[in-house]
Amino acid sequence: MSSETKVPVKKISLKEFSEKDLKLRRLFILVDGQKDFDELAESSHFSREECMERLKLLKQKGCIDFEEPGEKETDGSSEDLEAPVECEGFFDCLQKELARQIGPVANAIIRELKEKYTFSTKEDMLKTVERVAEEIEAKKNREIFINNMKEKIFNSMKEEG
């Protein structure tokens, strides 16, 4: 199957993207794991050929990859992004929920958080969720992530309290 029929997904975060070419940067920002090739070409105002060349360059640099529509990194199933994932503990939930939104780069982000911080209060956890949510570019997906994490935090606090 050609890369034109697959959906580009980010493999790194925008913070890790160091490319100076503004057109390439703009295209990378538009990649959200939802838009197919035609939507990206249209929203980037590139010709089909230019868009494909730039996407191939992003793939060569390890910034994106191409997946079947609905394909997931984990098991290939098309799960409902609004349904909370099964997880245990704050960091496990944070990593799994974030990975559903931005892909495998979530592992590195959460690993770094775990090394630097400990969270003892619900407020600390909520602030962290808000901070981590900034990695999610699509507003709707960011809201889903925050709501799922708030639900998990409040449910875990009820069970412990």
C-alpha cells in the first residue's frame, strides 16, 4: 500500500523537532495522526508532489511514519480514544493515555517526568496532567486526555480515601 493511502503520525514531539525549514516545520505541525495525505496537502497549501516529498523527508529524518487509518502502535486495533485505558498507578495511566494521543514518544516524556518528580497530592497530579497535555496538538484530543486523566485521579483518590 502506498504512503498516500496511509496516515502520517508523529514519532517525535514538536519540542524535539529541530528542523529550521519553515515549510517542513509547518507540515510537521499539521501531522496529527488524523489527516490523510490529501488533507495535509490541502491544509499545507503544497502541491501533491511537494507534500509527498516533504512527508518522505520527515519520514527519513525519523520524525513521522505512515500507518493505516485507525492503526495503533500497540496492537493495530481501532479503539475509542474517549474510553479510558486500563492502567495502574498515576504514571502508567499518564503514559498510556498520552501514547494514545501522540504515539510512542509519550514513553520518553513520561520516563523523564518519573525521574524528576514525585506526586503526593491530587493537585500535583492535575498540574502535571495539564502540563503534559500541551504535547497534544489537537484541542479535542487534549481535552479527552485531560478528562480521562482527571477521572482516573479522582477515582483513585476515592478508592484510597
